[in-house]
Amino acid sequence: MAILSLAFKSLLNRRFTATLILVSIALSVSLLLGVERLRVESRNSFANTISGTDLVVGARSGAINLLLYSVFRIGDATNNISWKSYRKFADHSLVKWTIPISLGDSHLGYRVMGTNQDYFLHYKYARKRSLAFDQGQPFEQVYQAVLGHEVAEMLNYRIGQKIVIAHGAGKTSFAMHDDKPFEVVGILEPTGTPVDRTVHVPLEGIEAIHSDWIAGRQVPGLKLSAEDTLKKNLTPKQITAFMVGLKSKLATFRVQREINDYRKEPLLAILPGVALQQLWDLMSVAENALLVVTILVVAVGLIGMLTVMLAGLNERRREMAILRSVGARPGHILLLVTGESLLLSLVGMALGLLLLYLGLFMAQPFIEANYGLHIPIDFPSLREWMILGLVGTSGLIIGLIPGFRAYRYSLSDGMSIRL
Amino acid sequence: MPQINAIEVDNLRFAWRRELPEVLHIPQLEVARGERIFIRGASGSGKSTLLALMAGVNLPTSGEVKILGETINRLGSAKRDHFRSDHIGFVFQLFNLIPYLSVLENVTLPCRFSHLRKHKATESGNSLHDEAMRLLGHLDMAHTDLVHRPVTELSVGQQQRVATARALIGAPEIIIADEPTSALDSDMRQAFLRLLFQECEETGSTLLFVSHDRQLEPLFEHHIALDEINQTPVRSV
């Protein structure tokens, strides 16, 4: 359309201010889209942490607390559960599989988790993806360990290396189980979940390193060598929690109720999906705050455009009068001025999108390496298109403000040129 | 068959607002087609107001303004705008050009808004570009060096000639020139007027030339002194 080409040329004539507006819109739009994408992807990755597990069972506390320590390795269990209780439900007729887990020790800041081979068989993340080995195989003996991908990568560990487990979950611990080192036998492929940051050892291993410990310290007179310990019965007496896979999903609530009503020990069974949702809702406040801030940043960008457009309008009354004299109708003037804002918003958005993908390409390896979050470089989602549509519409509406003002000027000024 | 006049004004009255005193009252004014009229008036005498009324930008409080037989104050605003862009070319006192358009784009600008003028400009088989160059050539402005310069770098005289070519493109029936020479020195003034007359003659356009500069008056065949035809009571100064 003729008038839009005029708008384009007029902007070209003011390329310095136009570029500044474009930069501010592009930056704010890429920020908004970036935050949105990060939000969606972190949400996905969060929901992907655990999959295919019907129930998580631990000592009675809160659902979110249980989920945090059992799945995310955040915080500590308030209490353990007895091996007896675990066995009772592991042998339940409706239960297909269970994964016992035992937490409480660490290795250089990474949590150590005692479990059994069923973990490598049944634990699933993302959309029912099983754990896979990058190198090596599952542990088979007491003093063997399987490392999560990040642990191996950050500490530069290889198969066959011996590692020492520290007592407690802190990064620096003075109580070391240095008399019973573990041999690395397997390294898992990256999962983007807390599994990457976990050192897996057999339950018996956890039992073994604590066999000569009482109340959190090694008792001097009781010291047992690693070999001697193996002769003892290493069946654990307690575990921290266990995950349950059922034969039929329909039995979920029945088994959950049975566990929660268990008389002999106060247990809590949670549905991981429900707890994840609760946890996410807790975090969504911060998430929404971030989104609001970025929306405000876009608003500031657009208001900057409005300011520049309005400020320039008075100087352009002459231009409007000339256009009127050569036959432009007030509607044309409206279209010209509004078209300029629209063009700026559209080009700004396109640049913002470009900036987003540029940023994604550069930040993707960094985010993945440091936060275990894989952000796929896809086409914009429907939601992102909707956001862009909304920004464009806002640009148009904001552009109508100087547009209508110019329209009114052109009606009142007519062709008289004000000097 | 009587020829339709270019301009007919009948009992025209105009006030900026109803409660304000009248600034113009012209009982009768006729301009035949093809005439060159000099409209003289001191500044503030309502010259620009009269032009705005003739162009249909402002509407008379009462009375009629007929342009080319069309009573334009009876047309709706969109139609008036249309009529103006089809039939009237303008040259103003100063800074006539759109700064962000090239010389050629400035000259062909009216054709973006008026199909009629675009049609007329290209009737002879010329492209718009050629027609613009032809007009610029007549005004001694067709040097490639000048045409490609940003309009803001042209001298005032050159700018006025570009504006004239723009007013003339598509051969509108009426050319309204509002003090187009006041920014030029007297030698330039004469040369500019000669070019303007020549072009108006060629296209058969009626020229309405408004100025307070009496030196130019002898060059025109018809003169109107606005102070004399305007019947409003004497205003306090």
C-alpha cells in the first residue's frame, strides 16, 4: 500500500531514533520470549523428573517434602521406614515392582543413594524413558558404584576408579567412610534430572559402611575391615523411601490408602504427578512474577516508542500539511503515523525472535551443562505466536495514539503550514 | 455553450467559529478557466483562509464555493479531499517538500493519492518517472545530479521548482500558489514566475497566485485585491 511505503521511508529518514526503538522492542520481546521458553522448558523438565512411578512411599511427613528428598534429592527425610514395612508392600499382590532408596551420605557434595538393581530396570523419567548406561553396567557387588552423568563429568571420574563416601549430606564432611571405598562400575547417560547428580550404590553398601558406626560416628573398638563386613548379614534394617509400580493403574488409590492406613508404622504414599503439581504451584508465584516483569519490560519498550512518536509529531505538522495539500485524506495521515508504529513493532518483534534464537544457540550448551536443562531450539510454539500477536496488537493500539493525534492535527491545521 | 468557470464564489461568509466575528464575506467572485489571477492582500487579510475555502479544507459559514462547476462545500469531507487531489495543485511559501522522499518521489506524490492525475500524467504513454523528468526539465531541474540529491540539500529556489513540478503533474485544472516567491530574491522571482506561467499555459491550468508583493502584480492579467472584495466590517487592529 502506497501510504505504508511512505511510512517506511519516513522511518528510514529517522533511522537513528527508529533503530533505538527497534533495539528496545527487540530486546524486550526476546526477553519475554526467552523467559516464556525457559519457564515452559523448566516446567517440562521438572515434570519429566519422574515417570511411570505410581506411588512414592516414605515416613509420614508432607507430600512435597517426601517428593523433594526422594526424587529431587533436596532436603532430608524426617524419618526412615523399616525394611519390614517395605517388604510387606513390595510383596503386595497388586504391586509389580518397587525401588527402595536409602539416602543420607554424600560424595563431594553429590548425594549418595543406596538402591538395588531394580532401579536401573524400572526407574523412568521424561516420557517413560529408562536409564541408559554411557559406560559400564549396573553394580553387582557391595562396594561398587554407578555415577550420574554430571558427577562423572564434573569430577572427571572413569570406570574402575575408587571413591570414598562421606557421612552426611554436606559438601565438606569430616566423617569419611574411607575404610570402605567404592569402585566405579558404571556411568549413566545424561537425563536432565537429579539422577545426573547422584552416586548410586547398593543398599548393602550403605549398610556395610555403617555397620561399625553407631549414632553417626565410628566406634573405635568395633572397627571392621571391608572384607570382614561382607561376611555379615547386610540386609538393611531401614530405608528412606521406596517407589512403587503397580500392576494396574486402577489400583493406585486402593494401594495408596492401604499404605497410608498401615497400622504398624506411620507411612505416607503420594502420587508423584499430584505432588509435582503442588510443588509447581508453589513455585508458580515466582514464575508469574518474572513473567509480569518481562511483560512490563515490553510495555516500557512500547511506551518508549509512543514517546518518540508523540514527541516527533509536532515537528511533523508541516509534513502532514504538505501531504494534505497533495491529496492525502486525514485517514491517510492516521494510517501513515500508525503504520510507522506498526512497522516498528513488527520489525522489532522479528529482530527479537532472531535475538532469541541467537541467544538460544549460544546459551543452550551452557544451560545444559550447568543446570541440566535442555532447551530445544524449536519453532515458536502456539503460545509464543500468541504472545507475539499480543505484542503486535499492543504496538498497533499504541500506534493509534499518535495516529489519532496526527489525524486531529491534520483536520484542524488543514493545509496551513505552521512555521 | 457557456464555459464552466474555474471558480465561482457566491455570497461567501466565513468565521472560524459561529460566535467569532466574520473574517470573510465575499458577495461575488468569478474566475474563468485558464486565467492567471493575482490575489493581493496584506498579511492577515484572510488570503490563506480564502484559499482553504476554495480548496474545500475549510467550509463557509454560509454561501457557496463552486470549483469547476462543483459546489464543493456541499460535498462530504472524503469527497472534498478527493476532489482537491484530483483538480488542484498547490505550491506554498516555503519548505514544500517531504524531506524523506527523493526529488522524483516528491514530484509524483499527488499521483499516489489521485488516480485521475496519475492517469493524466501517463496518458501520453510516458511513465510517471518520465513525466516527472519532463516537468523538471521544463523547470530546468532535470540534471541527474540535482534529481538524486536529498531534497533537503536543494536551494530554496530549487525546492520551489520541485514543488511546482509536483503541483503541475497530472495537469490539475487549478494551481494555487500561496506566496511561492517570497523566499526568493527578485531575479529568481521573475525567472520562477516565467516558468510557472509557461507551464500553466501548456497544461491550461488556472493559476491563483496569492502575494502581498505588488511588484509582481503587473505580470498578471487579472488582479483581485482581497481588501476590496471582502465586505466584512473593518476589524479592530
